[in-house]
Amino acid sequence: MKKHIRLLFVTMMSFICFVAFAQEQRRTITGTVKDVNGESIIGANVSVEGTTLGTITDIDGAFKLDAPENGKLIISFIGYEKQEVSINKKNTFSITLKEDSEMLSEVVVTALGIKREKKALGYAMQEVKTDVFSENRSTSVSNLLQGKVAGVQISQSGSGVGGPTRIVLRGLNSLSGNNTPLWVVDGLPVLDNSNSNTQFSYSSGAADINPDDIESISVLKGANAAALYGSRAQNGAIVITTKKGKEGKLQLEYNGYVSMSKAYDSYEFQDVYGQGTNGQYALEASGSWGPKMTGQMIPNWRKELYGDESYKEYAMLPQKNIIDDFFRTALNYVNSVSATGGNEKMNARFSFTDTRNQGILPNESMNKQNYNLNVEIKNKYLTIGGKVSYFREKVKNRPETFYTGVWSHLIRLPRNIRLQDLQNPVGIDGYVVNWHGEDTEYRNPYGLIANGNGNELNRDRFQGQVTVVGNITDWLKITGRIGLDRISDNVETYMPYHAKAESPKDLMTVTNTASEELNADLMLNFDKRFKDFSLTANVGIATNYNKFKSLAGESGKAIIPNFVALSNGESKLAIQDFSSKRINSVLGNATLGYKGYAFLDVTARNDWSSTLPSSNWSYFYPSASLSGILSDIFELPKEYFLKVRGSIAQVGNDTAPYALYNVYTLEALGNHTVGSSSNTYPLADLKPEKTLSWEVGVDYRMFNNRLGIDFTYYRSTTTDQILSMTVPGSSGYASKKINAGKMESKGVELMVTGTPIQTKDWRWDVTLNWGKNTTRNVELDEKNKRYVFPLTTNVRVGKVVIDEGGKFGDIVSTAYKRNEDGRILVGDNGLPLIDTKSEKVIGNMMPEWTGSFGTTLSWKDIVFSALIDVRYGGQFLSMTDAYATGAGNSKRTLSGRDGMVVNGIVESTGLENTKQVTAQEYYATIAGTYPVGEEFLHDATYVKLRELSIGYTLPKIWFRNTPITNVKVSIVGRDLFNIYKAAPVNAEFAQNSQDVFQAFELAALPSTRTVGFSLNVKF
């Protein structure tokens, strides 16, 4: 009986509640959700308290909802504080959410420029804080990422100011040489070309991006995160969102930066012995194998060799400060201004940045100007955004790289040769003088940078983008984007002044290149909530068109000395080149969420590439990911957050234009024009490369976000590599294209964040990034079990190969002959025997792991920060060490000056070697221009203080009667010193951005440290 009474009571109460709710009147309410800067918040949750009614905001931050007229709205979004608003019979609402300082980083920008909650992502990505980019600057955004992303390898240039920087996100997977990430700005890819050659290395297109215009950077690691961007994102993507106009009154901002950069090098020279041979002074000697330098008087080479009586004999003393005496302290200036403002219907932002950098070489400089205008117009139905950027860059006298650079000649100067005698390099006969006389191997370094000699790059770059968003309903939109990126480079080289023996091939060369990329896409966007479920989907089409053309002119030898003009050449030559490529695509993605703690994400894309044969030009690649918020599923305490994720993806990669058929070139041969075909046999049925990758990870944060751990394990397999294999010359070709090879890459990434101290006035944040990657070749080709990277075949000191079963980046070089016990074999002359045809792998260029430690300590308005960057393992071959050792200038050559016995076994007798040789004989055998690679292989490990800064925000009360709202001053330092370095030379020496050249330090310029001052003023 009691049971029936309880049942009846429950039924009656439910009926009463139902009737009461049914009688409550509802109304349609609308509104917008924005942040404190007036920016629309996309995807904010808007629900009615105590009901299942709810929706999410659209791309304009707008929402529409049927709700009880006396209900209460709950508005929430990750990264912002939750807000409750009573409806009170109102129809429209304008809601502003404040940023939650503890959870702000949870809103991230992903593929196609879509903002998403980080908790919903099923793959690894990492955001980089950009607020300090304007303080501690570098010449490239790429350099600013060093040490800030787990598992990413970034190699700075050793080729002068503004040189190329190489970025690899998750190891080297492709043998074709394309292992760089895709750069994406405001949702569309941009050019990242580098106008580099074997003589000069210029910066890539990413260096043109102005740090002052960057709002956020998201690093999408690997194919899983970047599959929607197509084949070019096979190696991940770096997604940049630029600053836009903000609703409100006009705001002005100024950023100023001035710094000094100075060369330093830890390479140890000997300061005991001077020019000569066999312990005796000799003017014609090329090395420091002469007597001890005690101040004895010796003749001046300019008088003896060139008859210049103004140069007198001088005391033979060591020149200890060639770095300080030859390289200058470079000054760098950056001035940037921006203006932003707008209202509900229109906003705009304009910025201008002027950058002026000196190089450490006396005549080297780089000047850049960046103009950027971003405008957005919107109403209830339509949003139109437009962006125009113009970059102007002038680089003068980029240092030569490889074997002909300034540093290669400085380190071979006998230790007593004075720089003051080398200055004013043009002699009385109009030719460049040299301490070694008429010689093409040893050159006067001042002759290379003589006034009138040099090179110049003038770059003009235009970027334009238009985005149109049409609101069909509150949950359905259509988005169209089109963007154009065009780079025009004019490069001139000239050398009117040279030594009499040099006779350069060309007085002057001029090269004009134009690279152009057009990207467009049209997407249908769906975003709707169904009670406990949410569905976000995008489907559409895209096209990418790339075009390149160049026109080069060479003068030949000069007719009239010292008159620089193409027309003043004996054999003028013109060279023209052109290529184009198109990729058309269909793509889409969908994210299904359940109760805000479980998310399934799937993507699909099909590309049609013009560079592949019609039978293979279509390739499809899908991806899927799953993530779950375990802390919500199992209702852990709110101060804990635990998420697991996993994803799998497949992407493809095509090839360069015109790889399917023979192409012909026309060349001048005397007074005739001849045609020649390609020396690479094409593969008509070329297939696209394919990479299958998967990853799993966990994100665990505790104590209200004061301690966080993000861990990822990934694995990828790349097949059908597009390779050029060497073939016998009798075939009529030098190489042939094949599809072969299977590469397997795996690794782990770890990011730890913590806030050990957090009080009213004090805050201490620490960040640890760590990553390890291993890439192996599982199989290569039935007939070929070793692949030699073509770019390294002409490198004197070695080459980079990959063997079946071997690691990517293996280094092959000359080595000592050894017996079965590993002992060095010695000839009857007492000198080590060299295996000049050695095919032995002696090392590997890839690091064992990379990591960094960052710390920020703030007290009230004072902020101190530091970043330590670490690379462990990997090797490289050093020509700096080989050159200096062969010339008798290295400190290591002090050993054995009174005679030495090589530790080894005499090959002819099998007995221990006892024959004494001189140091000059020994080091001439193993070092110099063609050294024993094994001897000059060095560990690339280093620990460097990458960044250091202290900033102070001045009290606002100082400016209360002025238009100034904020002033911050900072003292900053970059690349200050090596805490530890295993190699005797600069371990950051990227000659260019090519992967394989990370194995060779080819007399790169010394390291530089930068100390500066920055000022930020807001009005």
C-alpha cells in the first residue's frame, strides 16, 4: 500500500512540474559573446540553467535560443571565466567574458585556422607564447621558436645575418629532401622558398613574417595534426594567426629595439709558432710550421712580393685577436608602430615595421620594411575580411659559404700575419694582394669584402587575402578564401677586384626570380548541438597553384677592368627557367563531441597533382582521432585534469614539376646554341609518397594547473619514396627516378609545466621540453642497398648515405686503415695509412635527443626570464678544425713539435711503430683541404643559454595625465654563451636549410651573441 502511495505522489508531482514548465512562457533571445578586446568568441556554450536547452556561438560570436523569459543563461568557454546572466524578459544580450588566467592557453588554432578547445584535440599540438617576440628579437621567426617546442629540431644559420634556419618537427621521413613543415598564415599556406645556392645562403620566406603582427603560433606536429592541409603538411605545419582590428577606440602601439651582436668563438689557436716550414721562417710558407714567435724582425710580405715600400719589416708576434680585429660589433635597430580600432560593424589594424641589421662582416647588412593592413566588415548575414601585406628587403654582401668563405681564409693565416697588412687589399697594380702571393687556394679575406666586390639581394613580397563568411543559419555557414603570395628576388654578384691569379669566371651575374602561389578554398561549415552531443563539420574544395620563373645573365670576364656592368663582359650569357604546378583538392572533417568529455574527429582529403601521371595523380588520405577527458568521466576533483588521446593518419606527397618525362635545355657553346636532355632517366608511372602515422598521448594537470605533464609517443612509416639512383654512364644517364624505400620514424615528446610559487606579488613558472626521434630505413631497393644523397657527392670531406637497415643521416668519410684489433696501420715512413676510398659509416648527424628548460620569475611589475637550449648527440665533420690543423694554427698542433711517433702498427711488419716524424708531416697527412674525416668528426652536443631578459612595466600613475596607457622596458640577451659544448667549433652552423648539410661544418662563421634593449609603449 505504501509503495502505491509513493508512486502516486511521485506521479502527481511530476505532472505538476510538467504543467508548471509548460505554462512558463518562452521567448527567442539573441546575443553576442566577446572577449574584453571586443573579439568574437567562436564556439562558446550558451545554455539555460536547469534545462537541456542550449546552443553554441557562431563564427561571429552570435547565438540564438528559445528560452524561458525568467530563466538564467550560463555562458562558458575554455580559457574564460564562466558567466551567469538572468534573462528577465530581455530579448538581446551583449556578453563579455573575462580571460581565465589559469586556463587561457586551452583555446588553440588548428588546421584551416579553426579555433578549438585543446581538450577536444586527439593529436599533439603545442602553442608558443608570442608576447615576448617583440622584446627578445631575432632576424627570423624560426629562430624565435628555438627551445620552445618539444621534439622540434631548429638549426640556426652560420652564414651571416638573416641566413636560413632549418626546422624539423618529427625527424626526417622523406629521402627526397622535403622534410620541412608547411607555414600557414591566417588559414592559408604561404611560400617558404630560399634563394640559396652553393655560394650564398639567403633566408627562407618564413623570415619575412613580422613578429610584431603575430597573435598566436600553433605547431601541428606530424601528419595527424595537419592532414587537412594536404601533401605539403606531410611533415606538420606551423600555423600563425596575425593580429586583427579590435572593437573600441583607436589604440596605438610602438615597439622599439636596439641591440649589439658580437662574434665569439671558442676554437683554440696556438700562439707559439709562426710562418715557416720545418721550424724555420719562410716567406713563401703556407702554414705556421716555422720558429717560435719571440718578436724577431721579419720582412713584410707586401714589400717583398709586391714591391710596396710603405710596408716595413715587423716583429714576429702572435695575432691573438683575429675575431675581434676582423669582425665588427654589429648594430641592429627595429622600430614598429601599429594602429587598431573599430566598432561592431567594422574593424581595422595597420602596422609598419622598419628593421636595420648590420652583419659582423664590415660590409654586410640587411634592411627590411613590413607593411600590413587588416580590415574586417560584418553584419548579421555577412563577414568580409581582407589583408594586404608588403615586404621590402635588401641584403648586401651576404658572406660566401662552403670552402670559399671569409672564415676559411682567416683560420689558415699563419699566426704572425697581421690584419693591418691585409687591409687596403687593392695593390699598386690594381689587383688584390695576398700574403701567399699569386694563389687561388689561399686568399686575402679583405679582398673578398673589398669595396666594390660583393653581392646584393633585393626582395619584394606581396601577400593578399580575402575571406568571406556567409551566415545561412545560426548553425550553418559558408566560407570562401583566396590568397596570393608573390616573391620577386633580384640577386646581383660582382667581383671587379681580384688577385691576378684568380681570373674570376664572371665580372657580374644578375638573377631575377619570381615565385608565386595562389590558394583558394570554399567550405561549408556546420556547427550544432543535440542535447548531449555536439557536431562540428566542414566540407569543401581547394586549389593550389605554384609558378616559378627566372632569368639570369652572366657577363663573363671583364673587358674594361673594374667597370661593373653586364655589357662589359667578354662572353655574355642569358639563362631562362620556368615551372608551374597545380593541386586540386576535395576535403572535409567532422568532430563529434559527447557531454564535453569525449570527442571523435575524422578528416578526409583527396588531392589531384599535376606533377604525377594521370594513373596516379589522385591520392586519398584520411585521419581519425579520439580523445577523452577522464577527469570529467570519472568526476575527479576539479583541481585535476586528465586526458588521453590517440590518432591515426595517412598523407601523400608528390614531386617537383617535369619529373615524368625528359626535358631539354638550350645552352650557348661558342657562337652556337645546342640542346641537351636531362641526365636523369624519368619514371613515367611515378607514384606519390605515402606516410602512415599514429600517435597516442596523455595530458595530465593537477593542483589547479600548477603542474602539468603532456606526453606523446608517435610512429610513422613512409613508403614509395621518390629517389634518384645512380646508374652506369654507359646508359646515357647519370641517374634514374624510382619509387622505392620504406622509412620508419618513431619518437617521444614530453612537456612539463609548473608554477612552484604563486602569491599576490610573486609568480615563478618553469617549462621543460624534451623530445627523442629515431628514423631508420627498413628497406630500400632490390638492387641498391645504399642511397647516397646527391647533394653531398661533391663535398670534399664526406657524404651522407642511408643503408638498408641503417639510420637516416649516416656519415661516410675517409678513415684510417686499421687491423683486426682496430689499431691504426702505419706506413714505413711512420705516417698513418689512409683509406681514401672508405665507404665506412663513421657517425650520424641526427641528435639523440633535444630539450630545453625555460623559467619566468615575476615580482610585481618586474619579470625575469631565461631559456636554456640543449642538444645531445649526433656528429658532424668540421672543416674549420681540419683547415686550422693542417695550417699548424690549431692548439692541437703544439703536440709533437719536437718530434712524434704515431701510435699504430706498421702494416708491412705487423710490429709496433717506432719511427719518429715531425708534427708538420703528420698533420699535413691527416688534415688540410682533403682531411681524414674520421679525425675531424665531432660530437654536436651543446647546452646554450639561448635567451635572457629582465623587463619592468612602469607604474601607470606616472602617465595618468597623458595618452600613454602602458610602458614596458626590457634588457635582453640572445645566444649569450655555451654552458657546455663538446666540439671545438661552433655547433650551430647550418650552411643552408638542406637536411643533409647538417652533417658538415664547412668553415661557417663564428657564433654571435646579442645584447639589447627594448621599449613597448601603448596609447
